[in-house]
Amino acid sequence: MTGTAFVVGVGMTRFVKPESREWRYWEMAQEAGGAALTDAGLDYGLIEQAVVGHCQPSTAAQRAVYQLGLTGIPVYNVNNNCATGSTALLMARQFVASGLNDCVLALGFEQMKKGALGAGAGSGDFAASPVARHYGVMAARHGFGTTPPTAQIFGNAAREHMERYGTTREQLAAVAEKNHRHSAANPCAQFRDVHTRADILGARTVHDPLTKLQCSPTSDGAAAAVLASERFVREHGLQDQAVAVAGQAMTTDTEDSFASGSCIDVVGRPMSRAAATRAYEESGLGAEDVDVIELHDCFSVNELLTYEALGLCADGESGELVASGATTYGGRWVVNPSGGLISKGHPLGATGIAQCAELTWQLRGLAGGRQVHGARVGLAHNIGLGGAAVVTLLRR
């Protein structure tokens, strides 16, 4: 990278339950993209390329972007499972930081179906599923049951963590309790109800030990970010709102993900750790410099695994970390002030960019009732089974 990319505008829709609002994905995208352009004070005609994350049909990105304008720019369709949004953000950042473009739009959206995600087999041939190898590791150790596949693989990771480190059900529930509490202050969150730890432990079991209130929902929604070069920021007087992408990395699975036969590894702790290490190295920052974090809590256990991968604590210490209050207001970090995936919602293509939007508002001091006082450095973490992990460090 020869330069720095800056986030100069962000926007998102409210995340909602599928089929609860009469809109289509291109309308979501128009709302979020228009909000990001308005936030930046820019006309769509200044956008040179658009990178669009979604898990919809092939050229859905064009259908969405055409709602903003018909300028003939390159439009890229990106699909990287649950890491789709952050992958689009990373590509947009690369276009700007490399010097190829001065102003690029990163957009993510999803219109989902009710109910749990499947195993990704598509035609019904499980062997053809992109995540067949991952589920095969789980099946060899735990079998393959009838509960939703993603809940199975993360639930089994939770059981392994409990057996290996003594993590408790109460500590897993503390993650969900915290994130549901945080979402009460987020008008864009799908769920804004506060739940006690007893509520969470007593909710319907999805896959032991995970209950419904520890699992992210399917969601509809969109998010967008406008990225610009330093020259563009100066020329358009955007210095007061620009947030720098200080470091960013994407990794995929290595042998470390599969060799142990552990669900803890196959759901992404090794690749998340590798992505964090590279992002820290590029930025010159470390976990000790970070103030606010948006991470991929698709299930409560994954927040604990990610604490360890990001270096907030040693392996096995994450249960104690969340129970101590270190990851909420008044603690060392505030993790998922938005409510995270568990409570804010998880429209696959939008999630990673929504994390960027939340952190941008936090670093600008515009997060309202969920503002982290004095936040200067933010970290976003987004993963997708199959797999990909993206870690982004933002700096004011």
C-alpha cells in the first residue's frame, strides 16, 4: 500500500427480521448507500468504483448500485459467506490505498429467509458444500445431528472450550447479556430488549450449551461506507470527519484450522489470530491501544474465541474476561457497543460494513447513548466459515 485510505461517510438501515418490512434488497442498498453519500457530503458521480457484498444472485450488486446512479463505473459482486461485507470493505480500501482510485464505495446488503442458515450444500449434496471439510471435522469428533449446522459447529466449539478450560454456561450467557444490553441504545438494532442472564440461560436450547438468545438471527439490512484518499479528503474539506484505516488483513484457513480436529480451530480462531497479527503489524498498534471493538459474535462462544484470537487475553481466559466486566462500559474495552450480531442482527453481506459504520460513529464521537468516551482506535473483526477472517483497525 502506498497511501492511507480514509472512511469519510457511512450509513446503514435498521436491521430487521426477514419479511417484516416491505422492501427489496436494492431498496435497502439505496437507503444505506444514499445515507453514506449524504454523510460524506458527496455526489454519487464522484464514486469511481463500487465493491458490493451480498449472497444474492449474480449481478445483484448492479441492481443495487443502479439505484444510486447510472455512471458506468466498475461494480464488483463479492461473496465470502459471513465475511462478505468486510471483504468488500477490504477491496475498496485496497483500490484507494494503492493509488488506483481516490473515492470508492463499499456497500453490503442481504435479504434473507426466515429460519436458521443451512449447511451451505445448495443442491442437497452435502459433499459439494463449500464447508463440507469444516463440518467433516466436527462430525468426526461430535457426529452430525439434526439441529441447525452452524449452531452445531459453534455449540460443539463451546463444549470443547468448557471441557478444556473450565468455561461455564454463565460465562457464555454473560456475552449475550452484555450485547443485548448494549443494543438497547442502538436504533439500528434488530432487537433492543434487555435480557437477564437467567433469561438467556432459560431460553430454548438451540444446540447445547447455546440457547436462542446466544445465537445471531437471520436479518434483512444494508450498510455502506465511502473510502477516499488523503488527497481527496483535503480537496473536499473532509478532514474533520475522516477516519483512517490504519491496518487491515484478510486470512483464510491453513492446516492449523483442521489438524487438531477441534471445532475451536475449525470455526476460525487460528485464522482470526493470523489476521489480527497482520493488522497490528501494519498499523503499529496492538490490543492495548484499542478502545472499542466490533467483533463477530455469531454465537456467544465466538466472542470468547475472538477475545483470545485478538490478544485481549490468553487462550482459556476469555470466560473470566467477560465475567470481570472488562469488555463493557467501565472496563478495559467496550466490545460490541452496537449489540453485535446477536442483538443488532446479521444480514450476511452487510455485517462487516455495519461494523465499520459503528466504529466510525464511535471514533467521531457521534454514537449517542452508546458512545465510548474518548475512543480513538477501533477494531472490527468479521469471519465466514469456508473460510475467511478480516480484521480492520480504524484510527481517528
